[in-house]
Amino acid sequence: LAHRDPALRRNATLALGRWAAALAESHDERAGDFVGGIEVALADRAPSVRELAVEVLAQVSARAYRAAEGVAERCVVALSERALKDREIVVRSRAVGGVATEAGGELPARCVAALTRAIVSDKALDVRRTAVRMLGTVASSHADADIVSSCITALGERALSDRTFSIRALGAEVLGTVAISVYGSHPNLAAQCIAALSEHALDDVGYISRIVHSQRVTSKTAFSILGDVTMGTMGGPGSLAGNCVSLLARRGFAHSDAIVRAHTAEILGRVAVSAHGVAKELAARCLDMLTAQAQEEKSRLVREACAEALRSARAIGEPSKEEA
């Protein structure tokens, strides 16, 4: 590790990792000595060596889980306290991935806290984006409901409140994906995702600007994410899809800008089309909302959007000439 050639120092780091993992699996306390060697590599002057050290620590911790007490914890501490503070963006990004891997081990709460800190305090947009994605990965895959809930809370309170719109938008997308992933096993956690979107994302000026200033909205918005969650959970247990549709109509159609109301009509039309044959009551509810809005609406743009959505949805339900 003191050699002048970084290739040799990388080889040494890999060798230390292999020994540390093998000893940890054998419950041999000497594994900690080898982890200490990897920690030395974390301070190497070459970013490539430090980046590799991050990878090796994550691998050692994964293999040490439930085997060698203290080794996995030492790896988590090294990644969260040292690698996440590295001066190089690439090392910090790799550390975020390593910490997310560690979240499946002995100290998940500590890992979630480290990922949350990265969203809040890191100066590099790439690192913050990676941390948001990794929190979503942990939330979608972790077996412990408390850990999933803490990930959702972090995404809602931190990512959706970030100073940068791209982080807020990514956070909303991730929350939508998490809601669909956890709905089957934890409907209450899926509802927590929707509550976060409702509180922070639906009125986000970044989304409203994206809708208002686009000829045709092709990128995600908070409203289309709610539509995606509805379509991803319809037909399942509970009433999440129905709650999403109600929230979508209530907040979207109440907006002062006609373009936002027209966008809402388009999303409800898509949901109605998707619900046909899967959740007929939900489809009928969307049609009723669109009909009511078309009758009450003063804006021609919104009335036309409602009419187009109704036409598309009803066309799906009509029999073909052959069937007739």
C-alpha cells in the first residue's frame, strides 16, 4: 500500500479485501486487521485506489454480515464517515452505492441516515442524485417496514424539499416507484409515499412551470406520477388507486391555471383507459370526474381536454362492429 505504483496499491487493496471477507466468514477476529488495511487505502492519494477501497469495503461487509461481529460495523463507519466526505465526486458517488448495499446488513438505520446526509449536504449534484436513487432502492427492497418508512420520510422531507428542482423531480419519481413496489406488502407505506407527494410535489413551482411552458408535456410531472401509481396499484387490495384519483382530481382541477387543469384531465383519461377491464369502478369514477369538470369548466382548453379524454376512454369500452 506504500508502493509508488497505484496499480500495485489497487492489487493490495483487493487482496486485503479477499482476506478480510474470508476471515470474517470464519468468525476470525483477525478480519478487523485486514479491514484496517483497506481503511489505509481509503486515504490513498490516488482516487482510483480510494474508489476501489470503497467497493472492497462494501463487499467485505456484505460477506461479514451475521458472521463476524464488528467487522460489518467497521465497514459501515469507514464508508459513511470517511468515504462520503472524500474530496473526489466519483469516490463519494461510489460510497453512496456502498452505503446502500450496507443497508441490507446489520446497521440499516445508520446507512439511511448517511444517505440522507448526502442528499442534504453534498455539493455535487451527481452524488445527491445517486443518494436519492439509492434511498429508493433500499425502500423498495428492504424487509423491515421501519427502515422503509424512514427512507420514505427522508425522500419526502429532504429530496422533495431540495433547493434544486432536478433533485425534487427525481425524489417524486422515486417515491412513485416505491409506492408501487411496497403496495402489495405494505399498503400503509405506499400511502405514506402518496402523502409526501401530496404535501410537497403537487404544488411544486418547477412542475407547474414544466406543464405551463410545454407545448406538449412529455416529461414526468407530479400529476403524471400520481397517475402512474394509480395504474400500478389498481386491482390490488385496499383503496390506494381510488385515493390517488381523488387527490389528482381534487388538486389538479382546483388549480388556477387552465393548462394544469387540462393536464389533469389528460392524466385522468389515461387512467380510465388503463382501468377498463381491470378496475371498472375506478374507470367509471374517472369518467364521472371528467364529465363533471367539463360541465363546470369555464376554459375552452380544459373542456376540450376533458372531451378528448372522455372520447378516448369511452372508445375502449365500445364493442367493435363485429362484436356488435
